[in-house]
Amino acid sequence: MLSFMKDVLAVIMGGGTGTRLYPLTKLRAKPAVPLAGYYRLIDIPISNCIHSGVNRIYVLTQYNSVSLHRHVVRTYQFDNFSGGWVRILAAEQTPVSKSWYQGTADALRKQLFQLQVPAPRDLLILAGDHLYRMDYAEFVRFHGVHEADITIAVNPVKAEDAPDLGILQADKEGRIHAFREKPPLDQLDGLESLEGDKPYMASMGIYVFRTKILADLLRSETGSDFGKDIIPAAIEKGLRVFAYTFEGYWADIGTIRAFYDANLALTSQNPPFDFFSAEWPIYTRPRFLPGSRITDSSLMRVWIAPGCRLDHAAIADSVIGLRSIVNSGAHLHRVVMMGADDFESLAQIDENQRLGLPDMGVGRGSVIENAILDKNVRIGRNVVIRSHMGAPDEETDNYVVRDGIVVVPKGAVIPDNAII
């Protein structure tokens, strides 16, 4: 570990209600949403921390947090001699606060005492729903070299992407002089910081704060959000706020469309994010699963997790998650299938037949296109799920349509011969 990283404490934001990722967040927090059929979103920032030499990590949680807590506790346990830890800071009532977190800044304000106990020089603030690899040591080094009070990681973007992001304007040294949260296209003039087809600097929602500076800002400012309140106030006060440009792959996967596209991108020959990196692996909870068994199936550009059984199926451009079962004659195209939490026993399968319930997985002869199948779903025989591209959003008892993608929620049942 680099010596200057010993004084850094990471704080990963567990997210709010996650409405843009609904129904994947119906029963879980955003950072607990499965990724690439094997991981969870929270594994990305924690893995980046470990590789960067940050081994003191808080995860702030609030909404639907049980599965997130369980995953973190099972996965990230440091030995007694490393001095490292990953700890949960759940929203709680205290003598000075009776309310839930009202935003990113408010969450830190309510946990300020706990954040100051380890006495870190710098606080590294991270989001729990992004996909990227970053060496935070380089980020913190930049922060120190520029004697910054606050440093914001930024990603160059085109004009059409700017209205969905926080856009800042920085000079040649990287010092930020203006910050606008999600500016409309007609208000982008003057916010350019770079040349070329990506002239705008977008905040990645990743920050380094001097701990004392953050504490002072949280006490003096009443705003609840970093992008809308704290960062503009810091610039107005004349604090040294700098931009650290990150030009690697970065995806905010906080919407159904972004989540779906990021997963399917993994099936390409040269994916923009590579889980096969020997130098920078992504960590997650170890499972003791058999290899996947594939019988007489056609697979084209498919990502397959351990423990799957594919029998005489045709699958293309899809992600097949842990313990997935795809039965004979099924066709899947552009499907993100998250798999199952457990294998069904023979007794459970017999009980399914008695109740007229499909087994977990995809039944015989079913054809599924442009869909996300959450964990433990039961798709019956000869079910057809068609592409809904261009169709309006809708929600029913057993499926939801978002951005033209059919999402079958966790544990949902689609009966035999259903057409969606």
C-alpha cells in the first residue's frame, strides 16, 4: 500500500429508492443488483478500493438493504493484521436526527461523527451503481499535488450526453470555476473545458474531500445533495476545487436501459469492460458451484456463469447468470438472465408439478427476446416474450416494460403458453 493512501477513508453511497432501476430494485438496493450474472454492483467500487490500497471502507445504506448487507458481510472480510475493514453505516434515528437520508450530502452529514472517528486526512466518496476501473491512488495523488480541498473525477462527454449529468467548467490547470447540474442543451454555451467532439467535463459522482473541509461544508450548508448544493457552494466560497480527468470506460448503470446495455456489451469480442483482467480482478462472494453443463445447444456471443444447465437450447447475445436452467427447444436472444439463488431439489420439482407451477428457469420451447429475467423467475413452456422496442412503458402483475425492455421481476411466474 502506498503510504499516503493509509490516510484515506472510502465511503460508498448505497443509493436511495432506485426508481430508475425498478423493478430490479423492488426487493433490493441498487448496489445489490446482480451484474454480469455473477457479481453485484457494489463489487465494482469495493474491488477498485482494494486494488488502489484503500482498505477502510464504509458502505452507507438505507433502502431495501438486507441483501446488500448480507453480500458485503459474507464477501469482504480482512485478516486481523491488515488493519482493513468494510463496515455498514445504516440510516438510523439518533438524538439529533429522526429522518432518513435526504440525499448524498445529507447522508454524510448524519454520519459525520462516524466518518471522523478513524481520523482520515481525505474522504473518498464513491457511487455504488457505476461500472469502471479506476486507480484511486492516482486520483488521490492528483488531489494532493494540487493542494485541492475537493477533487471531482470527470469524464469527457458530447453535448447530447451533457443534460443527464453534472457539467463543470475547469481551466487548464484543472481548477473548477463553474458547476451546473444537468444543464439543458440550450444552456451549454460557455461550459466547454476541452477541445474535440467531447468538450464537456461531466462529474462521475466520485469525489475526494479533505475531511475537515467536508465537515465544515456539511455544517455550514443546508443542502442535501453534492451536485446541486455542496459543490456549487464550495466553488462560490473560493475553495480549491479541481477536476481529475478519467478517460477510461465508465458507465452509470442506474437505469434499466443502461443496465441492460452494459450487461450485453460483455458478450462482445472486445467488451469495453473486461472482467478477465489478471492485474485488476473484480472480487465477489465465492460460491461452491459445479461448472455449467451444456448439452447440444447453439451458443453465439454468450456470457455464462457457473452452475448452469442448458439443454438443446439456442442462445445468442445474452448473459446467463448463476444456476440458470434453460430447457430443450428454448430460444433466447438479447436476454439478461440473472439465474437463481439455489438449485431446486427433486422434492421441490415434484411439488411444482403438484401445484401446476413451472420449475425455475426457462421452460421447453419458450422464445424470449429483449428481456431481463431477474432471479428465481419461472418461465413456463412455449412462452413468447417479444421485443417491445418503441412501445410505451407498462406494468402488470408479472412483468414490467421499461425503455422497450421486458423485465420479469424476481420470483415472478409466467405460465405456459403466455405471450408478452
